[in-house]
Amino acid sequence: MSISVQNISKSYKKLKAVDDVSFEVNSGELFGLIGPDGAGKTTIFRILTTLLIADEGKATVADLDVVNDYKAIRNSVGYMPGKFSLYQDLTVEENLTFFATIFGTTIEENYELIEDIYVQIEPFKNRRAGALSGGMKQKLALCCALIHAPKVLFLDEPTTGVDPVSRKEFWQMLKRLQQKGITILVSTPYMDEASLCDRIALIQNGKVLKIDSPQKITSDYEKVIYDIQSKNTHGLIHDLKSYPSHYSVYAFGEFIHYIDKNPAFNPQDIVKYLENKNHADIVIQKAVTTIEDVFMDL
């Protein structure tokens, strides 16, 4: 077991940021903490990387206790925080050399591990880190987190504020790192990234709502979701929420996602209802359930 979290809780004065959280990450697994801002993801990461001490519960990383073995953990994990935290006035190469020196290694010694990423930033090796684009900063930060060949890699919202192309490239890099035997714990507010993990924990208000593989979470969802569309989207949301047997109504891209309380619900009944409310060009069809739908319901 690479990471074990047992009944962890953490409060900041009256705010309970993490509330009795438990989960385990297997060796070599790509595990995702999925939830919106303020859900408690960063606090969990700081506890596991020995930057915070939990109020309750216990946790181990690479079979090391996060309180008693904090020095050993810091030598065996890589941590990429959500905010870019490298030295902005140092060049790309100077940042890498600095972090390698801290861990008593060199760029050359672990070059094989960072090669895929480094070849993309090498043309900018003499550029100051503060002058890099968002995507390049992200790649440099990942290189610095990997420079000492960690057993476990912690990535806290690594793709927030990064363009879609860089986001896709980043996840491809994570898959390649996983193939090299590194255990990866990643947090993200983007529900579409959840499907790229082996298993995920859906988290909200400091509590874990569900843990399983993304495929299992969506396939086990029993409610039927409908895509509904009409010319008047704003009025459509209001009228669907007024429908007597509605269970859930929320905007989802170009459609409104609708769930009915009645298992024997007939879509044509709601079409007639909407026509009586003067809606035109009504479209209603069964939707493909996503992680976001399950999260919204939970």
C-alpha cells in the first residue's frame, strides 16, 4: 500500500476543512481527488506531504508515518503545489540544478525519468522561470518534483489555469510516469479529468462522498438522466423546476439535465407540459451519465 489515510480530520478555527476522511492508494496507481475549490483537497495533500499535522486520524506514505517519519517522507515524495512556487528569478536550468542539489543528486543522474518533459522545456533552459508560459511553468515544476526519483508523486490541481492542449499533454506525461512505477495522487476540480484516473475519490465540504473507478461510479448510477433543450433556456430551467415530479434540474452544456422522481416517467408527459408553457423546438433524449452527474446528485 503506497498511501493509507485513516479517519483524518483537520480544522482551521471553526472551519472543518477535512472531516473523517479515509482512503488508500495502491502502489503504482494513479488516484484522483475530485472536487470543487474549498472541498479539502489541498489540506489533505499538505497533511500527506508533512506540511500540516492532522487534528485526528493517522496516515502513512510509502509505509512511513506522516508525523514520526516526516524527514524520510520528504526524501521519498515529489510535491507539486497548486500555485507555481519555483524561483521566478532563476532560469529553468538553475531551478532544476537547485532542486537536484537539495536532494543530493544531479540532473544527469535522473535524466531518464524527466527526459520526456525536459526535452520540451530545454529550448528555454536559459529563460527565467517567471517569464515562462503557464504550460511551461507546469512542466518545469513537474521536472523539479521528479528530480530526486520519488516513490510517490503528489500533484495538487496541476492543470488549473492551463490551456486545453497543455492539459492533455500533461495527462499523457502522467500516464508515462505511472508506467515507470511511480504512484501518483492528483487533485483536480475538472470532472472530465476524473476518467483518466484508475480510481477516484469524490470529495465535497471535507467529506469523501464515493470512492471507486470512474467507470464503476457511472455504470452503477441507477437514475435515468434526460437531456432537455428548448429555445428559451432560462425559462426551461424555471419550468422544469416547477414540474411536480422533478428530482434534479441543472444546466449541462447546451442542455438541461433532468431527473424525475418517478421510475415510470414518460418523457412525452414533460413535452406536453413544456408545450403548454409555450416552449418551442423541444428536444428530449436520454443522456450519457458522467462523473459530474453523479457528483451533482451526491
